[in-house]
Amino acid sequence: MARQFGDSAMRAGTSPGDPRTFPREVYALRRARDAIFPRLFGDPAWDVMLHLYECHRSGWPATRDAAGGAACSSAAVGARFVAALVHEGMVRPALGTEETHVELSEEGLEMMERWVAQAHAAIARWVNSG
């Protein structure tokens, strides 16, 4: 069985509060939001970025199909978002994969690292303020 983004197998080796798990939790919360507010909110490109960041942190390759699937939309829509992220320079074809796999570019990784640090710090401040 292939690993799925957000499944319990991906939680191995991390502990609660580990900033590396934060994007996974954001993704899970987005899926929970989708269950409550179906089709009212959507950020497929953001879901792809969260997925690719988690894959990067875990050392797992991401196929174009899996990255597009993280958008929780049709395969065609997911593929369009992956292509748009490649066009914007945040995602690139993974080296040596004949473009079957994608990964965050250096710029995309730096952007995600910056967001994770800021978001994690903001939530920690909020939790610790009460």
C-alpha cells in the first residue's frame, strides 16, 4: 500500500509539537474543514505545497499524480495546479525522474520553511497566552 499524505505511518519518528508535523496537521484540519463546509473553501495549490513539503521533510518522493491528488480535486485540476506551481518556480521536476516526480524548488522550500516557522510561532504564542 502506498503512503498517503496525513496517514499514521507518516507520524512515526515525530512527537506532538514538532514543527515538522505542523504542515501535516494543517492539511488534516483543511480536510476536516472540507467535511464541514464542502466546496465553499478551496486552496488546491496550497494543499499541493503542504504535501510536497511533508514529502521533502520525510524524504519521500512525490509523483506528479500524488501531488495533484493532494489537491483533493479531479486529476485534471490537480495536474493544472502542479503545472502552475512549476510555472511559478515553487515546484520543479525531481532530478533523475524523467518528470514523473516533482519536488519543491529551493525557492518553494524556503517559502514553506518560513511559513512553517511563522505559523508555528504564532500558534505557540496563542496557546501560551491563555
